[in-house]
Amino acid sequence: MDGFDSLKIDLNGLRGDAETYTFRLGDSYFESVAAPEVRRGDADVTLSVRKVQGSFFELSFHIEASVIVPCDRCLDDMRLPVSADGQLRARLGEENSVDDDLVVTVAEDDGVLDVAWYVYEFIALAMPIKHVHADGECNAAMMETLREHTASAGADGDGQQAVDPRWRGLEKLKTIIKD
């Protein structure tokens, strides 16, 4: 990801035991991440970095975003508000890595942690699984096409819904109970 040097935190250069950063991210950020879920949006990020002990750091993220995603029903773009909080632990070490305890190790000679991807992950994880417009806001033409195809998919020649043969026995029980 080029052009987001502001999202690179110099852990060696912290002026005290804690520092707070704020970022305003727009469409160019989401385009540069090039992730499948979100292509456009706006996000306000507040990042607090605290030196815990020695070479260990705690990073706390608070993100308020509005992202553009495709509607699962009509496929038109829709605006989705997202609020996310996340925690990340980092330490200075010999080389960049992520260990089993989900601690990010940053090479001590460099000391710079790029948080751009972590910001995206926190946003993506806070999004609901289902993305749909509010009732009545979906693309009307697409919804009509969807209704036509859905109605004809399960119908037999006379327009009646085909009944799964495994359920015919239950239909008999319904008539017995009514009588």
C-alpha cells in the first residue's frame, strides 16, 4: 500500500509512554487496500499506542466509518455505517512476524508498524454478514427480475409450487387431522 505513510507508526520514536493518532481515510485508502469487501468509503480512526513494558506495546483502535458495499439483494451500492474497536499487541524483535499469541513483532532496527491492513480488518470484521438496503430502497427493476425468477424456479407447468415427495406423507396427516 503506497501513499499511507501516516498509517506507519514508529514505535522507536514514541515520545512518551503513550501517544494518540487520528486519521481521516477516504476512497483512496480503500482502493489501495484492494480488499474484496469494501472498495470505497470514509473512516475516522483514533489510535492510542501505549508502551506497556520494555519493548511491548498495546494499540487500541476506535473506528467510525461509512463504507460502500453491494447490496446482497439488488447488487446496487449501499452505504453501511460501521463502528469498530480493536486491540493489537506489538513488540520489538529481530524480524517482522506474527506469532501464535497474535503479537505482531516489528524489526527493532526499523521499528515501524504499518497499521493500514489492521484498520481494514477491524472495519471488515465489524460489518454485518448480510448487507441489504432498507425495505423499499432496493433497485426496483432488479427486485422484479428476482421475483420472476424465484417464482418460476419452484413452479411446475400450471404455476403451482412443486411439493417435495418426502413431504407428501405430511400432507396426508394434515387432511386426517382436519377431518
